[in-house]
Amino acid sequence: MRSLKQIRSFVAVFEEGSFTAAAQREGATQSGISQHIRHLEESLGAELLVRDGRGVTPTVHGERYYGECVAILRRLDLAEAEIGRASALGGEVRIGLMPTFTRAVLAPTLDRFIAVAPTVDMRVTEAYSGVLTDLVRKGELDFAVVPGFQGAVGLSTTLLIRDREMLVASRNRLGQHLTPICLKDMDPLKIVVPGPQNTRRRNIETYCASHGVAIERRLQLDAMMGTLDFVASSEWVAILPGVMMVNDLDGARFDIRPLDQPALYSDFVLIEPTRRVLSPAAALFASMLRETTEQTITIRQARMREA
Amino acid sequence: MRSLKQIRSFVAVFEEGSFTAAAQREGATQSGISQHIRHLEESLGAELLVRDGRGVTPTVHGERYYGECVAILRRLDLAEAEIGRASALGGEVRIGLMPTFTRAVLAPTLDRFIAVAPTVDMRVTEAYSGVLTDLVRKGELDFAVVPGFQGAVGLSTTLLIRDREMLVASRNRLGQHLTPICLKDMDPLKIVVPGPQNTRRRNIETYCASHGVAIERRLQLDAMMGTLDFVASSEWVAILPGVMMVNDLDGARFDIRPLDQPALYSDFVLIEPTRRVLSPAAALFASMLRETTEQTITIRQARMREA
DNA sequence: GACCCTCTATCAAAAAAATTAATATCGGAA
DNA sequence: TTCCGATATTAATTTTTTTGATAGAGGGTC
């Protein structure tokens, strides 16, 4: 009478806020989802969702039931993980990373991971946080690493790393490579920034506005490789997380200086669907990613002390 | 792919130790159960049960998976309970009681319960503990009250009450109604006992053997009403839980004296299927049953102090 | 060892359920 | 009003589940 399909459908509708979106996510039709929800509501004898012209809103019962359903799906996933895949360390790992992470820490992490888990089929998607968040919620990624944020329905969040933001410019333009810098004391900046939908953009704007940083011109570039290339060959600067600059600490291409007075930190979090449990292989990759990133930061701190 | 039917089937097979029995319990055919288990094992990629000529034994994986499955079913039940039936206090309550409880505490409990929950459809089954245990495991009873025991697969146990055992004889045969008595000091007993499959029989035998109680003759009677009738009209005695004698404290029909040096206590526990959660109505009945029983015991203690 | 009894496995037919595609309907915004 | 974007409904289709019959495996018993 009650079925897992019904429960999965309900969870999807709740999280997506729409029957149509839930249908897409579940690889089903809107009609099927509609019927599942109806049967569920009938058999429970309670309305779970209020439909209006724009989409759906959960009722009080719906909210409560959703919590239980997520717990159930999660436990189901756990049960499976415990036996089938427990020791195997095989299967498929699909992760999403922002350019910040693909630039420098992905390669060494992959090296280590592939050596330990040779049978795992690894898939990495590079995208900005909004896209990654959607993919994770849809269950198309095991997890993703995105800038710290306020959470979303159906996702659980774990802090992966906290890193310092750097002012990056082409070689010899700033001088004093790797020593702290206070933006307020500088000439007005010509700065390359990501688009307004990007979480980091908001952080940068907030920082500049609240600490009296003068900006002469803004250039909006939503291409990380392009940003670096442009900065390297122009008088423009960018504010970037330190973790992506670890291969440029030698100063050959860029002058890199940590923001100071005050320092600006960015959080990066691991997000995963609450209804699921990380496979052992995915969990291993996540912990390796953290380790590599931490090592990266440690190396940079050592260099900064030298400088 | 994975379905609740599969999980329910597996839990049933695990608890019943047999495909055939599980099929009966689930109201399905042996063939269907067999296929569910096969699909489950296939999709998990692990054997859960080892089949031999006599029935089935779980593998290590099976044991682990069972635990998770029970938790999932329980949670599912809880989710439902939380919304649909939460405040209703309606539906059906099916309970099982031993004669010990039907004799004196059932009637006043029912009085109170029916007043509070007029819409509940109440069904009480009287039987000995073995039968009740089976019925609870099969899910045909919400809960049952049985003598404290070592537990069984798929059942969870809660202590409901601990009560003192009494020596019961016909009026004026023992004298000193309601005062403690030490069996060791008595002439050899002519005692009515239940059959060896009965949990209380074992307790009585153990007590007598280990405290030097002399027994002249045993009469095996598996009929509680019959036992009382026979004891009332003969020189035979019986050892019975105090809770069932509360209506005979006036001494009009029986001499009742608590065993002493040492006192003998019996535990009565509430058993329910682990995979399910008590409905609010059932939980209410259980707590009323406990209250009534406790009051019963308190009354008796007061009378004993008077005597 | 032959027999019997009980239990599980398998298979094809039948029944039930889920899924779909098409369409109706509803509610809000312009 | 009219349109747009959403959910509901329906009947046909596809898939899955369930069944009944039967085969096979493993222990006991004589």
C-alpha cells in the first residue's frame, strides 16, 4: 500500500517545490508524481501539500512527514552501504567542484585517490555553485564543494576548509609577493570580479564596501581561466581564494598577497543530499580532498613566513 | 528497484526463520516471498540467508541488514503515526492478555479506557504466553502482556509490572489470611501447577527446588478458571500472582498468603513487534493497564498491613 | 538406500500496479 | 479577459507483482 516510490516522489516534490521539477529529477512524468502524491495523501488521510497556481507549499503535516521520509531514505541508503559496498571501494564517484578547486588541488588529490581506489569510476564536474547545488539536489552528484552558504532544503552541509582570500596581480605589479596587504591604502582598484549570481562576488563587494576599499573599475568575468590569464597580462587585479593559487607561489607569473586589516576568509563546504549517505569511495575522496587542501594551505603559510 | 515489500518480506523471513511461515504472516505465497528475497539479494549483491532443508539461517550480512530494515519499518510506522493517527485516538486496538490479567485488572481498565476513547474498536485475546508471543510477532496483536522472559527475535520488551506470588488455598485452610508464609515450614504440598510449557511453571519449580519446599502431589491444570474453582473446593493449593487475586482479598472464598523467606516475584512484560510503533490508543491502553495494576497492588499492600 | 516429508526454487500465466501521453482544469498575472 | 504555467484526470500501455503448479534439495526414518 505504502511504497518507496511514493516516498521518494514526495521528498522530491517537497525539495523541488514543484511536481514538474520533481518528475524531472526522478526521471518520471508529472502525471506519475501527481498520482503517487495523491495515493500517499489518501492512504495517510491527510493533506501533505497545498497546490496553488505557482507550485506547491507543504502543510504542517507535510513538513513533519518530510522529515521522517528523509530519515527513512537515508537509513535505507545506509543499510545498503553497510553490506554491498561496505568493503568494496568500487563503483562510481561523481563529484562537483568549483574552478577554485579544480585549478590546483584536484590533480594531486586524483593522483592519490586513483592509486588507492583503482576500480572506482570517477567523474568530476566543474561548475559554479548554483549549478553544482542543483546537481547535488537532483542526485546527479554524490557531493560537491561550494562556497559556504545558508543551506538549502534537502542538502546537508559540512565545512570542508576555510581559506584566506588573496589579491592577485601580474608579476611585479604589487611587489612584496606573499606579504599581507591592506586594500584601503591602495590606489583605486581595477578589479576583475565574477557575476552577481556568484557567492564570492557578494563576499568581495561586502568586504570592499565595509572596509573603505576604493574601486576604479569593475570587469565582470565568469571564466576563471580567463580571469587568471587576463590578470597575468594586464594591470587589472582579482581577489581569489588562496587555495587555487598554490602553483603560483613562486612568483613567476603573479604577485599574490593575502588581504589584511582585516583578513578575508572564505568557507568552502561539502554539500550532499540529506536523503543519501556517502559511499565509502566518495567519503574517501572527500577526506583526501580536504587533506590535500590543508597541505596546500600549510605550504603557503610556510612560504609566507619566509617572505 | 528496492521496495518496501521486499524489505517486509525479508524481515518476516528473518523473524519467522522460514519462507513458508513468512508467506503466511504476510498474507502472500511462498513463491512470492522467495522471489522478493532473491531480488533483494541480487540488487544488494550479497547473500542474506542461507537455505537448508529445515528453513533458513541469516548470514552476517543478513543480520546486519535485518537490523537496518527493522529500524526503517519502525520509522515508517512512526511517520504515519505522527500525522494520521496523532490526535485521533481512534481505530482499532488489539491486545493479548494472560488469564492472570483478564481475571481482575482487565475489567476496571476497560471501564476507564472506553470512557476516554469511545470510538476505539477494542479486541482482547486471552491466551497463554506462547500463543500471545506468536500473535504479536505475526502482527495480529498490537501488544501483549506475558511473563518476563528472555526476548525473541523481532519483539521488543518493556517491563510492565513486578508482582508478588501468593499461596492460594480454600477458605480457612491456611489461616492468617494475607500474612506472609514460608513454604519450607509447611507440610508437603498438594499443588496445582500449569503445564511445563508455561513460563510460570518453571519459576515455581525452581523456587520450590531451591528453597526446600516439599511437594506431596502435583496436579497439572492449564485452565486458570478451573484451577481457582478446584482450589476453592478442595484441599489443594496453588501459587498464583497476587494481581489476579485482588477481588478475593476479603477472604470469603480463599486464603491468600504471600510467599516469604524468600518472597517470590514475577515480572510481567509488554511485548510488541519491534518493527512497529504503538498507536496512541494502544499506548494509552497499555499505560492504563499498568496504572490499574499498580493500584491493585497498592490496595493489597494496604490490606496486608491491616492483617 | 528407498521413501517420505518439508522446505525452497523456478516458471509461465494471470492479476495488479505503475507509467505514460494526451487532455482537462485551475489559479494568478498582465 | 486571456494567457501562461502549473497540477489533475483519464484511458491505454507497459511493467511488475503475484500466483498456482511443479520441480528439486535436504533431512529424517525405517
